[in-house]
Amino acid sequence: MERYLKIFLGSFSSYWDYLVHEVTHPHWGNYFYWLIGVSLLFWVLEIVIPWRQKQPIIRKDFWLDGFYMFFNFFIFSLIGYNAVSNIAVELFNDFLGLFGITNLVAIEVNSWPVWVQLLTLFVVKDFINFNTHRLLHRVPFLWEFHKVHHSVQQMGFAAHLRYHWMENVVYAVIQYIPLSMIGFGIQDFFIVHIFATAIGHFNHSNINIPLGPLKYILNNPQMHIWHHSKEVPENMRYGMNYGISLSIWDYIFRTNYIPSSGRDIVLGFKGDETFPGSFIEQELYPVLQPNRRNPKT
């Protein structure tokens, strides 16, 4: 028990030291400034080549989404997520140790070319995320948390960052075992995470950059905006276009839906008129105002 307590308490100070170092020491492997830089890039693109030209540069809830960026990526880890996840990993490893299992790695990728390692991690991680995203829509309990993301009414790059902290937990739990079975390094995760973040910004952005045939592989604003449509077809009542970074999964599993350009469609979900608008209220909504009906209602 003392070991777990030491890990728990030490996680707070170690993450604080890490965050202070990231903020005060800009460098090429610094995720804090990479996130800010990528965000500024897509904001400039929205200003220079907007898809919805009448949409304000400072769109509805822009600053709320900006706060979500720092909360979900940094503050949440600082106030407990990092500590709890470290304890969870230690408990899981100790549980495996009862059966003599000391290493989950089943596929050694260190001998592969670096680009193959990165591509493999990106594709495997995105496929897991695609299916996790489908669960967020199909499981009523999870949908209550995912509503926060779908409360966006004007789409822009920062909408990518508005989501309930519970989603961090759900994605991490589902990803942990399969990704642990592949011997990737920390640097691999960093590079793939930056790339995935950039694509996520692009998917939600107010820009229109023709991708040609690549639209069947990479997710894009003209596809993802339909995922946020308030109206959904009857045969897709749980939603459509679940792809996170890659659109190919939707085409493979026939969850793709792009009936028209979608530029000016109404976004949200049925009943979002009463959905709270502040950060605190949105965080508390799934617990205080449960609504266990079908997703998208």
C-alpha cells in the first residue's frame, strides 16, 4: 500500500515538474508548444480560406473550446488523471505478475524501419479509436459524456478539443492492452499523437482543401461535419462518419455518409437547446442530468 501511495503522490509533483519544464523550455519535442502552434496554424487558415465565409473568426464558444484544450491536455493530468493512471498501470502489472507475466509485448517492432513502426502505430491506434468512438455513440451511458463534444454549434478547429474528461479515460482503458502488446517507444507515441492532433484540427476546421482520392483515406471537414449533423438518417440513428484520423474505416464498415457539401447544415443533437453552455455545467451534466435514451436523442 505504501508503494502505491508513493506512486500516487509522486505523480503530482513529477507531472508538475514536467509541465513547468515544457512551458519554460521550448524545444522540438515540446508537446505544449506543438499544440499551440498547430492550433494557430489552423486558425490562420480559417481566417485566410474560410469554407463558411459568414462564420465569425471568433465563432460561438471559441474561448470555451480554447479552455478545453488546456484542460483536457494538461490541467486534467495535473489534478489527478496522471496519478490515477499510474496507479492503475501499477495495479494491472502487479495483477499480471500473479500469473508470472512480466511483459505484455507480443510483437517486437524495434527491428522494423522507423517509418513502418510509426505507420503501424498510427493505423492500429486509429482503428481502436474508430471503434471506441462508435461505442461512445451506441452505449447510452457513454453518449451522455460524448454529448459535450456534440454540443458544438459552429464548427472550427478548436471544436476538436471540446470533450468531457471521461473520454480520456475511456480511450486510454481500451487502448492500453493492445498497444502495450506492441513494443513502441515513447517518441513513437509523441510523433503519432502530434500528427493525429493536426488531422483532428483539420477535420473540425472551417476550411475546404480538396483532397482528391485521399478523401477516402484521410478524414476531412466535408466528411466530419456530417458526423456533427443534428439530423441523422433513420438507418444511421447512432450516427455516421466515426473516423478519427482515417476515413477509410467508415468506407470499409459502411458508416460513411456525405449526401451533399454539408457546409451550412445545423449541428448538434436533439434536445441540445437545454444543454448547458458553461464548462462546469457541461462537466457535471452527465451525472446530474442523466438521459438514458438512444444516442443522437
